[in-house]
Amino acid sequence: MKQPCVYIITSGRNGTLYTGVTADLPRRIFEHREGLIAGFSKKYGCKSLVWYELHETMTNAITREKQIKAGSRVKKLVLIEGLNPAWTDLFESLF
């Protein structure tokens, strides 16, 4: 699945949220889950993929990531609840 996308991972339902962008979502989420990426997501235990959005180009994905990051936590929760109201880890659905 080599396609630009924006994603949100969390430490748990209504827990800490991390928004990122990648061209290889399965690989990136695996790295988060295994603690291979130093930084915010590792520090706060964000490992569960709860939302993602595919894009045609990386430029579009980066623009959307910036838009989401600039928004409030409430707006991020609305995105998650709209796609994934149970906050299910979507990682396995990528394969």
C-alpha cells in the first residue's frame, strides 16, 4: 500500500493523539507499534491506528496533515468518531 496518507494514532480511547503523514502506512504504523520511531508517539505510547485518509499526492497529504494538526482536539475526535466510533485499531485492516 504505497500511497500518500494522513493518519491518527492514539495511546487509547480518548487518550493522547498523534497525527502524521506517510507514503507507506503499514510500515509506518508497524514502526510506531514497535517503538522504532523516537519522539512524541513513542514517549506517549501512541500505537493504535484509529483514523487515516488516503491522498493522490504527498503534497495533498502534507497539506491535510497541517490542517488537522492546526485544528482542535475536538475536531480530531470528530474525524475519528466519524470513521471509527469504536476506536478499533485499524492496523490489521491494512493487509
